[in-house]
Amino acid sequence: MTDELLTVLKFCFLALLYLFLFRVVRVVMLELKADKIALPLAALPVTEAPVSQPKRSRGARDESTLVIVAPESREGETFLLDQEITVGRAPGCGIVLADDTFASQVHARIYRQGGKTYVEDLGSTNGTLLNGERISGYVRVRRGDRVQFGQTIAELTR
């Protein structure tokens, strides 16, 4: 090979190396940013229903539950959604996905407001999927909907 070709290949290799390093730093910064944004949200008090609304006598039927359907090692785990709950790899989350490397430290939050359940992506790297579609911001979740955090899939039941 000629010296000119080797020089061009060296520059191409260096450019790819710098691109790789840039992407790694970007992912780390997004993870750190998600922690700063999401942790105060988890500490917020849950808003209660206004006093003027009568309490319903249905009991547990008004409360939603989240059941993990994948991966098989966690299948069947159930979480009651009676208040705001965060999902992620961080130990402080309500649903800890420690083994899911595709989930962010604080990936998403699920909360109830006005008798309806919502899921909100908290700036996660790989995003949160609702029935296979990536969401941004908060989206209402209905019974039977499947929410994916990283590689973990959960279904909303009542």
C-alpha cells in the first residue's frame, strides 16, 4: 500500500474512534441527566382526590396493578399502582430492574390521576414503549396495555 492510502486509513480510524468516544460520553451524560430530573419527581407527594368527590365502594377494582410478563425470570411479579411509582435500575425505584441493562437508572414513572393511569418516560436512553410504540412525555395507559422498560415488559391489569 502507498503511504497516502495508509495516512487516509489512519485518519478514518481516528475519526471512528472519536465518534465512538463521543457516543459513550453522550450516553453517560443522558443517564446522569435522567437521574437529576427523575429523582425529585419520585419524592413529590401523591395528589389526593378532591374532598368533594365521594369515595367509591368498589374497593380494589379502582386500583390498577402492573404485572411483569417478560422476562421469564420475573414473570408474574405484581405491583399495586395506588401511588406514583418509578421504574429503573436505581435501588430507590419502586420497581427495580437491576438485571435489565437496557433500562436507565430512573427510566419511567407510573402514576394515577383522576382515576386514570399514566406512564411517563423520564428521558431514558432506550425509551419507553407502550404497545410497541415509543412514547414521549406522559401517556394514558389502559387495562391490557403493555409497557416496555428496556427489555422488561409489563401489562396493566385491574
